[in-house]
Amino acid sequence: MDQYTENLVNAKYHLKIAERLIKGYEDFNEKRFLTGTINELSKSSLNLIKSLLLIEKKGGKDHDKNISIFQKKVAPKYFNKETTENILKTIELEIAQKNSKIEYAKGDKMILLVGGKYKIITSKRIVEFKDSLKKAIKDIS
């Protein structure tokens, strides 16, 4: 299996895990399902980005540079602006969640303290990220 296909398979795999975690959250309404979903969506997004960079023969070993190349040169060829933003926001959200000093969940909201500012994310928004990512993977496949 070539590297492009392997990354695309990994993107689909992590998306499926995220879908199961969302279903678990709907059933049990616990914060850990949202946290897990954020992590899996980020992994799926990163694998999708890697596969597209391989298709386009762009990028390298620098993570931040690869994200920039994806956003400016690769994504506009494949996705609309909203889908691109949602893919990138899943990665940003995972980083924010990992760097957050405080993580609190109430109802369908997760509140993070990042850089002295509160960031509120709802389960509905996480589902929107998942739907955008699912559509993006389907379009590439």
C-alpha cells in the first residue's frame, strides 16, 4: 500500500472512531467522549492533509509549514472555504484542549481556558466538524 492510500485509510479509521464516540456522548453525555472525539477528528484531519500533500507532491517534515501549504495551495483545489476551515479548526481545537489549564463540561458545552481566554465548544459544533471531515474524505476517495 502506498503512503497516500495508507494516510487516507487512517483518516477514515479515525473518523469512524470519532463517529462512535459521538454516539457514545449522545447515549451517556460525558465529557470524555467529547475529548476523545476532538482527538480522533484531529488525527483524521492530519492524515487527510498528509495524503493530499502526497498527491500534490508538496510539503516536507515541518508540521507547521505543511499546514500552511495545505491551507494556501492544496485545500482550495479540493474543498470549499468552510470545509477547509473546519478541517483546520479540528487541529486547533485539539491543541487548545491539550494546552488548556481548565477543562469543564456542562450540558453539551466544553469550556477551555487557553492563553487566559475562555473557549467554548458545543457538541453541535464538534458534529459539524465531523460532517465536514466526512464529506472531505468522501470527496477525496
